[in-house]
Amino acid sequence: MSRFHIFIARRLGGKFTQQVNFIKELEDVVPFFYREIGQNLQEWRKPAPKIKPDRSAASDVTVDALQDAAEADLSD
């Protein structure tokens, strides 16, 4: 399993000199982060396999034909 972290960075300069400023900046950045990034995240899912263009006949897409092609791809 792979993991990664997503974060947002903002230049705040001297805004952390007072606790009130810190709280206000935090209250602004958390909803912004969720709206712009967090709500759009979703678990990755492997896409469904696609039939290759050179497989236009019904016999090219039988289970056996596709299995043979997959095994040939793995051996390459």
C-alpha cells in the first residue's frame, strides 16, 4: 500500500505574532483546503480493461483468446 500527504502552504509572515491572527488564519485556510482539495479526493480504482483495436472479430475476444494475449503480454 502506498501513502502520500497532501498539504497547502501559505506565506503568513508576521501574522503569528498574536493568537487572534493565528486562529483567524486557521479558520480561513481549513475550509479553503477542504473546498479546493479535500472534497475532490477519492480512492483510486483500476480502470476496466479495454479491448484492443485489432480485436474486431468475436473470436478475438473469447475468454481463451484474451487469456492467451494476457499471458503473452506478461512473458514479453
